[in-house]
Amino acid sequence: MGTFYVTTPIYYVNDLPHLGHIYTTVVADVVARYRRLCGDRVRFLTGTDEHGQKIERAARREGVAPIELADRVVARYHDLWRLLRISHDDFIRTTEPRHERAVPRLLERMEQAGDLYLAQHDGWYCTGCETFYTEKELADAERRCPVHGTPCEWRSEENVFFRLSRYQDALLELYRNRPEFVRPETRRNEVMSFVESGLRDLSVSRSGLDWGVPFPGRPGHAVWVWVDALSNYISALGFGGTENSLFEEYWLGDGTRLHLVGKDIVRFHAVYWPAFLLSAGLPLPTTIYAHGWWMRDERKMSKSVGNVVRPDSLLERFGPDPLRYFLLREMVFGQDANFSDEAFVDRYNSDLANDLGNTASRLVKLARDAFGGTTPPESCDDNQLMHVAQTVVEDYRRGMDELNFQAALRSLWRLLAEANQYLVEREPWKRIKQEGATASVSRILWNGMEAVRIVAVGLYPFMPGLAPRLLEAIGSDGPPESLSALAWGGLPCSREIPPLQPLFPRVDKETFMSEMPSEGSGVSVPPGHPPDSSAETRNASGGLEIEDFQRIELRVGRIVQAEAVPKSKKLLRLEVDLGPAGVRQVIAGIAQQYSPESLLGRQVVLVANLKPAKLMGLESQGMVLAAIDAEGKPVLLGTDREVPSGSTVR
Ligand code: MSP
């Protein structure tokens, strides 16, 4: 038991939140909820990074003041965090006075240490990263940023420099003496070799930047956004202010200080931030834990690439907990993972609807039927399932302590599998018929329900809404208050339980996939932010080969039959006449924009040599082409004048 300070990166406000931001914040929330159960005094901080040229430019593009843009995006973050049941204790904005006051205080301490000096700075700058790169780091001829892929700008200005080079040895010693400082191991190795290769001093002021914290004693200069941003972790605790009891408790004390970050910003956190703190004579974080990226089509999901997932439709349909569970179960913490709706629905059906939901509802039904609507009257404190539960709880705790969420969740599922096996072997349903609701039937069912209770307690940090509902449904109490709830024996006997309403109703995969936006992808690109086609469609040599394009058979066809697909809101079944090439059945996701009658006789453009696919059990033998309008809705393509059915399109 001690203090536990956990933070997320503060998010830029030039972009609406997407799955990547959600991920780090959900991870932090799971950690915070688990540590509270451990009895720690937890402080969980998240927030927004609002200064800098990137934000200034985004606001200018939209014709608003930077603070207006920030206010708008911050409101979205607040809504989303509420929706996702994020239990942060504080939300810092770098435009708040408490923060703007703290940044100069940190710089003063660095100045007093003799670590700041004035010098000319020339170099390649990426506004996306708000950082300078060396020639060596920009490998290609266009000097593209290694993270954003956009060309860097040449900058030449007089800046205040921080003597980062002075901290090279201290940092290396830190990484060697405290291997837990940067995790996982791969990131630690990367950071060490970066520092070993030699640290150059860092410019920490920017001229010509109006949207930032004014640099103390340097009129016309603003503080470099990364000094500004990193300071949030202490400004939010009151550093530099008059009331700093939180700073004393969570930063100066000897508890844990954990920064969760994406691997893109490890260097800032594991090299620059400790160097600033060493210079200022302040304690360091305990651990910087860097997770991998959520990818789509082999690329990091990001606004600049245009491949972000904003899982609005998933949240609307499933609520927050299944998404929270999926994110933590699917990604090996520290490695990259690919997001797909299909993987989501598969995991939902197999883990939640089947393994968890079915086991719980089967047990509740058996117990209610056998014991007149209550939990079993007899408990049991020595049986095979109990022993399994004890090792499962140890594994779960180890997983959670090490931030190995996948392992923690897998261990809970091992207990579910054992509980099912235990029931199959003992067949309580048969015994009830043969011997009635005996003490031994009671013990069997109680054991099964107790296993489910322990799983639900372990799931609480991951599913803070549904886990308590599951606990109540099996006759236990709501949210657990401490980890002692993981001990065997907590399920009350003879407690009234209502019939279980399905918490995880099974989803028909085909219907689900056909009803997701953008043809099942779930990707929603907001209006005005089309995907960056240059990044997505060009191959390495600069374009698609003509032979590749010619392999696609495009033909004009006439719709001769159109009708709604039963049980689908989005799909229509079309018959498209391709003249000599025959009539094709095509299942198209256009029902919300076109009535079947309005389509009859109309000519459309069809991709005629696609591999047939099944949608809602119907074979689709091609795809009609449509433009996507500003709201993401399909608008059918046609020809300028009538052409014979079956004509090719080139
Ligand atoms: N403002 C800086 C952080 C300053 S912290 C002192 C920043 N902001 S960001 O909005 O661009 O991204 C912040 C974080 O969002 C990343 O470090 C990562 O935690 C998360 N992610 C953004 N895209 C991501 C993925 N595609 N996948 C996983 N997480 C990623 O950098």
C-alpha cells in the first residue's frame, strides 16, 4: 500500500479522439481501478496538450482562435471519457493558469543549475512532432519525418538551449541501475542506444510562436511545446503553485509514478523528461511504460495517415465495456496490434457472449429452478475448483502487477473453462432430476457460481459497468472494494436472485459486418478529413501499375430487380443485367439512401470480376460503385448517357 500516480500522455487538440487515444486512457483506467482495489492511494491524471504551432495552424485552417478549437475538442474528450467510464481524478489543460504558472518555475530551476544558454539553431523541423531532426534521421530525399511521413521544414533561429549532453552519463546510469525505468525491454534497449550514441543539447525555446507559454526573460519566444507538455505531470499536482500538498504526496513521496505512453513518444519521456527533472533537482518517474500502436492496413492509426477508427458505432451498439475488454485482451501490451471489426465481433461472441455470459446464465437458471429463485443454500470450501481459483488469482495478480493484461485476462478465462468442465463432469442438471435439490447439487452449483463471481471481480477494472451487474445477477454485491473479494468463499447462500437478463447477447456476425459503416470497416473518417490518398494508394515506386488496374473488370449494367434484404437496414438485393455477360445478383449497402423502386431501370457501374461474397446469407456477385459524400453516404455512379448493358469501363 502506498501512493500510485498514473498518467496518460496529454492529447493534442488538433484532432478528435480516436482509438489510439482511447487505448492509452483505458489502460490507465484499468491500472488505476486495480491499484485502488489493492488499497493504494491512487491519483490518475489525463488531459490535453493545447499549445504549439500544430494547434495554431489547425485553428487557423478552421478560422477560429486556438482556444476555441481547444475548448471544442476538450468537450469531446470529456464526453468520451465519461462514456468510457474513465475514472480520472484530474484533467489538465496546458492552457490553464495552474499549468502556465508552473512551466516557468521548472525552467527557472534548470537555469539555476546552469543548464540553459543562448545559441543559433538551424535544422529540419517537423511540426507534427514539434521537434528538430538531423539529416541522418531523415533518410529520404524529400526529408520526410520518420513518424508522420510529411516533409520537414528548414528553420534557422536563435534559441535557448538546454544542456542535455551534460546528462548523458547520469541517464545511462539510471537505465542501468533501474531497469524498470523504461519498459518493455525493447524500448529500454532503444532508449539506451539512442543515449549511448551521444546526446546533443536541445533547443527549448521557439521564436515566432504566439500560441505557447512565454519564455521567461525572452520576449517574443515561447517555451518549446515538449517542455510545456511534459511539465503537466507536475503542474497538475500543484508544482509551482501555492497549494502543493498533492505534489508532495505523489511526486516527492516514495510511491509509484507511472507514465503510460505510446512508443512514438518514448524518447521525450525517457530521455528529455528525466534530464529536465535531474537538472531541476526533482525526483524522477518510477516507470515509463510504452505500448505499441493500433494499426490499420499495416500503418499506425493516425489522423495524418487518415486511417483512424473512431469507434462511435461500436460504443453505441455495445456500450463501453466490450470495447474496453477487447482493447486490453487483443493487444499484447507493448506490441503493435491490428484493429478490425471482425476480430472485435469474434472475441465478443466467443469470450463474452459464450464463455462468460452463457456460463453465468446457465448457472443462474439452474440455481433459481432448483432452489426457488435463490443462490444455492450450501457453500463449499474444499474442492478442485477452489484450488484452481487460487492459482488463477495468483496469476491474475501477477499479470496485473506487471501490466500484462492479456495474461491476467487469460487466467480468468482459465477459471471459466475449468468451471464449465467441472459442471460437465458433475452434470448437476441430471442430478436435480434424479435426486432433487440436494446438498451436493447445492455445492456443485455454488462452486460454479463462486468461480464466476471471482472472474467478475477480476474483470471489474476492465468492465466497471458490466462486472458489477454480473456480480449482482449471481447474488453477490456490486463493485468490489478491495482485492480481498478475490478470495474463495464470497458468494452469499440462499440470496434471492432475479432471472438473468443477458448481459452479452450474441451477435450475428454477418448482420453485424454488413451493417458496420464503410462496408463493414467501422472506420469513420469525419467530413472534411478524407483519407490521405497519397499515402494509401501509391506504391513504393509512386503509383499503381496500369496492368494492376486493368485486372479490374468494370462494366455498366442495368438494375432489373431491386428489393430490401430481410432483417437488414442497410442492404438491398439487386439484379444487374450485364447484357451478353448475363444477370448478376449484387448485395449493396445503399438501402438508407435509395428505395428499391427508385433504382429500377437505372444504369450503374459494377466491378464484375470480384470473388463472390456472402452477405446475410445471400451471394453477391459484384459490387456497384458509389462516390462517398461529405457525410460518408454512398452516391451511385452512372454514365453521362445510355450505353449498351455490359459495356466496359476504362
Ligand atoms: N501531446 C503529445 C503527448 C504529450 S505527453 C506529455 C502527443 N499527443 S497525441 O495526441 O499525438 O498522442 C498521444 C498518445 O496517443 C500517443 O503517445 C499514444 O499514447 C496514443 N496514440 C495515438 N495514436 C495511437 C495509435 N495508433 N495506437 C496506440 N496509441 C496511439 O503525442
